[in-house]
Amino acid sequence: MRFVTRAAAASLSFSAVTCVLGVLGVLGVACGSSGGGGDAFDAGPTPDGGSIDDGAPATDAGESDASTYPAFKPDIGLIVKGPGPVLTAPKIVTIVWTADPSYKTYEAFCDGIGKSAYWKTALTEYGVGPAVSGGHVEITDPPPASFDVATANDEILAFVKKGVLGAPQNAWPVPDDQTFYLLIIPETVAINNNGKDDCANNVGYHVEAAIGSHPHVAYGIVAEKCHDYLPNLVDNTTETASHEIGETATDPHTETDNGWLGFDPDHYAFELWQNQQDETADACEFFDDSYYKDPELGAWVQRLWSNAAAKAGKNPCLPAPDEAYFNVTPLSTEPITTTGTTGKVHHTRGFHVPVGTQKTINVGFYSDRPTADWTLEPMELDGLAAPKTSHVTFRVDQPIGNNGKTAKVTISVTAAPAFGTQLLVTLVSSRSKTQQHYLPILIETG
Ligand SMILES: [Zn+2]
């Protein structure tokens, strides 16, 4: 299993109609995971629900104190810790080809990120300490025309194996339990799977392999040819590198013993919203405001998910932008049991609305400081796309609100899902197309 970096940025548009066209048209192709898509979470480890001890949803459906920020306790997903370790003192080994005109920039970025305020702000709560440079491997031979990542003959894995087994005579540092090898693969190198272009699934990833006497070698790639979001190649490369470095620090043993991975069982809606991409960087990758040029690093990075900030009603992606965070929260979810495309049963929380019926739920507006009003619009969609045919309609009594206000959202299930008994609804809080926040909720239709 490997973790794909942001498959696409969901610029969810304000109107439901253009959202379907925009998201599916622009982003549908890029949606996908070589980790197995919808089955990835089902096959994954059981999250440790015990670590979430204070995430009980608020039940008060009335008006709240608008002078308290946030006025409502957000009923929001939290990433859970598996039994595996985190990297407490990561060593980042940057592997570059000297044919890449930007290789020195990437070395400097990877050397500096671990001592930055960005790193400290985003990773301290997970038990990750400062990262240091683990050295550089500068490959002077011309890069290959392509790497094929087919599972049966993964040429990137073979490349890493050769490097680790040849260390230190070949100038690769010998790994220890804090080492992360990050390959920055030049733009000239195609990334294929069984000979076919597979860039959409390999913008970047990190993974674990047993190599020689080293059972848990953590390595990752950023494939420059597959750059997907930021128009500038170097910006996109450092942003993707920050995603993979941050995730490796919080979940280095991807194949054997996961660290921070997956949302708590009461919030299976967040898993579905994320398309089962559910590590600390994944959980922020679909938000436009997660990408910024960090002034200290002088480079583009991606913000990482923070359970502490999410619980506190603040922007859950850190370091947070210097602006008010606003969102809405359901005020009294119910225990539900759903099945999806795989048929696997999920005991989680949401709302039970059988096909052909409707239910009115209470939703609270909250922000972390005073801010202008925003608009609530429920939509049937996940972080990447809306379904081609709708199964649900909505009515909102008070769609414009502010901290402390409530709205009644009537959810009418008009058609059964294509598979199983679950529908994903996203409460979209908007001020403009680029100022939006999302709260997914799950509907049991059976
Ligand atoms: Zn990721």
C-alpha cells in the first residue's frame, strides 16, 4: 500500500451545478489511488478509537452564546494513532540527480524544513521532534527515461534497495530507525505502471520496505513530471515534499505498523470525504488554503491536519492562515450502520434517513473569532467530486449565519445509493469560491 499525495485540489464551487461540472470535468481524471481506492480503508488497520476520549458531539440544538468562540463544539473527525511509531528525531536524506537544475534548492529545503516554525507548529502535537538533514545523495549519472512502479517489478523500490544495500560505500547513508530517504525524480523521468503513464497516482508518495538487515526502511518520492497543482515546478515539488515528509514523520511504518492514520470510527464520513486518503497531510490536501509560500523556508509547503485545532474549532490545517476560521457542525448525530461499495458494515455516526423520507437536523455555525457572515449550502459530494446523479435534496431555513446561529437543514433522500446504504453529504460553508470550509456527514438510507 502506498500513499498518494494530493490527487487533486477540490476547488469546490459555490453552486451545486457548477460543482458537478467543475469537479468532475477538471479533477475526475486525477482522482485515484494505487492503494486500492475504496477498499483501502476497509483493508487497513483498525483505528484505535480509545485515543478519542473527548470528541463527544454536542447535543444542544438551541442558539448558543455568540460571544464565545467557537459557539458550538465542532463534531469533527480526528485522526487516530495506530500502534506504530512516529519519527521522534527524523533524518531526511535527499536523493537527487545533478541533471536536475533545481537539485540544490531541494537539498536546502529538505535540510531546513525540520528546524522551521512550520515543522514545529504542524508536528509537535504528534510527538515528532525537530528533523535534521540525513545527508544528500547526488547522482551524477543521467536519470533513467522512466521508472515503472508496477507492484511485481517496482523499479523505484529496486533503486532504493540497491542504494541501501550498497551503503555506505556508494555514498548512501546507512539507515536507522529515524531515516527517511526522499527521492526527487527529475522532470524528464516518466512514471509508468506496466509501461503506461501513471503520473496521476504518483505525484508523490511515501512507503516502507524491508531491505537487507533493515526491516523498516522509510522512503518516498516526488515525481517532478507528475506535478499537478502549483504551476511552478519547484513550488509544486517542495509542496509535495512537505506533504510526504510530514506524513512519514507521523506514519513511517506504512506497511507493518501504522502511526497516525485514519479518522475515528464515529466519523467514517471523513474517510469517505477523503477518498480514504487519511494521513496527516492527506486530511488537508483538498483545501485551497492549505498551500502557501512559507516565509521562513522561502518555499511552498502544505499545511498538515491538527486534531487539537480541529477540536478547538480552529482551522484544522496548520500552520493556520492568519484569518478567521468558520464552519458549521451538526448538533446531534445518531448512531448509524451503513454499507458501501465493498459491502463492509460500518458502525459510525450520522443520520438515518430511509429512501423516500426526510429528516430535519440542527446545524450550528461557529468561528474562532469575529468574522463576517457566511453561507451554508449542503451538497452531495466528497472531497473530489459529486455523483453524476443525485440521491438527496436539501432545504435550509437560515442559510446565512454567523458564530452562535443555528439552521435547520431538511435532508430528503430521493433515491437509493447505487451500492450499499450510505450517502455522503457535505455541509459547505462559503464566502466565495476560494473561501470555503467543509463538514461531511453520513446518511444511512437503509
Ligand atoms: Zn499523503
